[in-house]
Amino acid sequence: MDYKEAMEYIHEAQKFGSRPGLESIGKLLEYLGNPQKRLKYVHVAGTNGKGSTVAFISQILMEAGYLVGIYTSPYIQRFSERIKVNNEEIPEVDIARITGMIKQAVDRMVQNGEENPTEFDMVTTMGFLYFAEQHCDIVVLEVGLGGRLDSTNTIDSPEVAVITTISYDHMDVLGDTLDKIALEKAGIIKTGCDVVLYPQEPEIEKLFERICTERHAKLHEVELSDLRPAGFGLSGQKFGFNGYKALKISLLGDHQMSNAAVAVKTVEVLNAKGYCISKDAVRSGLNDTKWPGRFEIIQKNPFFLIDGAHNVQGVSTLKEGLCKYFPGKKFTFRVGVLADKEYQAMMAIIAPLAERFITVTPENPRALDAQDLAKYLARYGKQAMSCESIEAAIRKGTDLCGQDGMLCAFGSLYYIGKVRELLGLR
């Protein structure tokens, strides 16, 4: 099996859907010798902020000298972004080789009358196999969807379970109330583990306190009241937290300081468990963290910012960042969304900052058609036009704005990845 054949085989599994559940991946991992049991983990769940938090924690651990496996989803531009060791993406030759191993196991499962694993089951299994082969000291593992029934939750008790922000998303799968969604996220909390919790609504915090008590898990709440902003600009931000002064990050937005604080708290918990992570490693790790596609300035003339915001909370955070860094400015928004998202609420949040909208159809079967989105946006009294391709939308925005315009693309990580690719960014 070569890389192209491996990708075809993995993506063909989309026909089996995205069933939540651990039985199928559990069987697959068993056939392959349970590689997940040979590793230690920081397991990260939440609605927003998971990826940035994973990036901060991973970079700090690398600066401390650990060999770190990093598992994230979805990818922005390349499949191999999902599985990295010390920020080096899994090579195509290893993707092909490991997919061949997975296929043999899946064939045996099907022959024995067992259910075919999903695409995400297979990708997660690939990550476990690769990290075990590389003898990673620790894996920073991002949940794909929810937590309780997510494929990543086949691991035993993690070193730390991290819960980031919780809000409304994937309600068709996770439930239509914050309580239900939080319960799914809390599924990664296992007996006796340490839990780092981002500040939540009071009733949600009580829910986590109860679950931690029931499972004899130790809860560590992040006190964002200890966070002391100390300056910001387009090159980054400075802040103090938990005794640290003048910490620096290059990621923009108040939410990224909060995510960095979660990472610092997680590191403190790891140190208490016997890890050796110096304050210098924390400083340099935060400073060196990169996370593309999140409030990322990719061009100056004309100004062009991209953001992966794809739900109500994400768009609210994007709006806060735009108002903070560019007060009084109006934007030409290039927007592409998935039809199963709360796009009406998302557009209502961002519309006051719009000079005009240019809509596109993301390359995803769940995408909302660009013409339908443009028709919907016309109700805000702003110019709204659809484009037949992302390339056309990039040209149209530049033509309309000139060199002095303000451009912002958001709505879907799939779409943002294509924008980066077309502009020659890796």
C-alpha cells in the first residue's frame, strides 16, 4: 500500500459514518496489540480552545526535553498534521505502512462478523501505533467530538484530563443543553486522575465537582482572576499568571492568554506528579507556540486575517478580537460555513462589523451553498455576493478592498485550510 492508496482506504471509511462509541475501535486496538496502553497522556476535551491548549502544552513539554506525541483534529491543510512527534508530522511512508497494518486487522474483524471501524477510529488507531513505535514520553491527545464516546477515550486514566471552554456545538450528537454537553466532555475523567478545568458557568462547575468526587479525581480549577494582561500588539501579548511575570505568546486574542493559563496550570499538575518542567521551559514554550488558522494575520497589504471560528462561541471570540485589535474598522468578510452549524446566530454576531460579505461553499459534503448563505446575509443590508470558488472569493475581496481594505475569512476550518493552501502557506 502506498500513500495514495492509504488515503483512499482511510477516506472510504466515511461510508460507515461517524458513530460515537468505543466498541469498534476497542476491538481494532485489541487486534493490534493495544498500543494505546504503552503510552502516557494529557487528554484534552472542550468545545473551543482545545487545539491552542494542546499546542501550548506540547511546546512546553518539548522545551522541557520530553519526546511528545501530538494528536489533533481536524487538520487544516494536510492529513499528516493530525499526528506529530515533537511537531514533526508523521511521514507519508509511515502513514502507508501503518494503514496496511490497520487494513489487515479490519479485514479480520469483518471476517469475524464485527462492525467495520469508522474513519476516525482508524486515524486514532494510527496515532496510537505511531506514538508507541516512536516511544513517546507523553502524548497530548485532543478529543475529536465530545469525550465519553470519542475514539480517543479508549486510553486508560491519563496523567491529566483537561477541560477547556464548553458551549453549544454538535448538539445533534452531544445534547441540547450545556449540562448534557458537559457530561459528554466529562467522560474523559477517569478514576483517580487529575483534572484541570477552565472556568465554566456555575452550574457546570458544580457538575464537574460532583463527577470528580464520584470518580475520586482531583480537580484543579484555573483561576483566570490571577491573569494579569501586560500589553498587546499584532506581534503578540504579554501577561502574568500564577507567579509568572511577563509571559509572552504570539497568538492573538484574550482567549489565547486564557488557554495559555490552562497550559501553565496543567504543567504545574504534571510537575506535582514527578515531571521535570522548568519555569524557563514554560516561558520559552509559550513564546514559541504556533497554531495556524486561529486569528492569524496572513497578509498586510491588503490586510487579511483568517480564523477557524465555526460556532457561536468561536465567532463571539473572533468579534471581540477584531474590536480589540482594530477598533472602529469595518471588514470584508469571506465566509464559508457548514449547514449543520448555527450559522444564523453566527452571522448576527459578526454582521455589525461588516462592510460586505463574500460567500463561498467549503469543500465539505456538509457545506452550506454559497448562494444560499449570500441570500440569507442580504437581510443585514450589507452587500453580499457569492463566488463559485475559494480562489474567486480571494480575488474578489482583494479587488473590492484595494490595498487599504480589511479582509477576514472565517466559518470553517476546512475552508480556512484551503485559503492558506492557495496563498502558499504551510
